Amino acid sequence: MKNMSPAKRKVIFSVWLISVILLLALSVVTAIRQFIFINSSVTAQATITELIVKIDEEDSVSFSPVFTFKDKQGHLHTHHSSSSTNPPIGEIGESIEVFYNPENPELVEINSFFFLWGLSLIFGVLGIIDFVALYFVNRLSKKNQLKKE
């Protein structure tokens, strides 16, 4: 960035700042969404019926739980979580607590910090790291600019 024109530098910093704002906004929006979901949901005990093994492109293994639970009316629902973890959230036959929307029991979240708040936390941490990096790069850039003058 030393030999870059001020106009080009300004564009780069503007785009970088927009990425910081987007990451932090996504963190807040996903946290608010989860907070609203939790406050409008009811809890139920679910039983893990299956653990789907997921292998990514780096051959890392994670487990996505399939579980069943009964809603307040006694209807049995089966849900396959879109999130996966290693180690698994539990073993087959083990009981876990879930939040579900009483008007639409297909909207289910496992009552676990990672499953509830993980996405919001990831966006927030990335936004903070991005902001700190932007701050120090901007400061260093201004210092170098002052040395040239």
C-alpha cells in the first residue's frame, strides 16, 4: 500500500470498512433473530435417532444429529439439523433439549450455545478482527504518508 495513489487507497479502505460493517451487522441481525426465536419458542426433550457423518474437502469429520421430539399436542416430529459438530452433540438414544416454534414445529434449534449463537459469534469475531486490522493498517498508512511529506 506504500506506492498506491491516495484515491486507490481510499477505495480499498472504503470497501474494507463496508466489509467490517456488514460482518458486524450480520452478527447483530443473527443474534436478534435467535433472541426472537427463543422468546417465541417452547422447549421439548428430543431423542437423537441418528448421527449423519459429514466429511469436508479437507477430510475433517463432523456429525449432524437427526432427532425426534413431541410437540405440546403430542405429535412426533423428526428433524435433521443443518449444523454439525465434532465431537457430536450427543450419542444415539441420548436426550437433548430443543426449542421449537409452536405454530410451526419444523422450526427447531438445539439448545446449545454453538447451535444457537455460533453463527452470530463467528460474524462478530470476524467483524472485530477485520476492524482491528483496518484500524492498524490505516494508522500505519497515515504514518507512512506523513513520513513522505
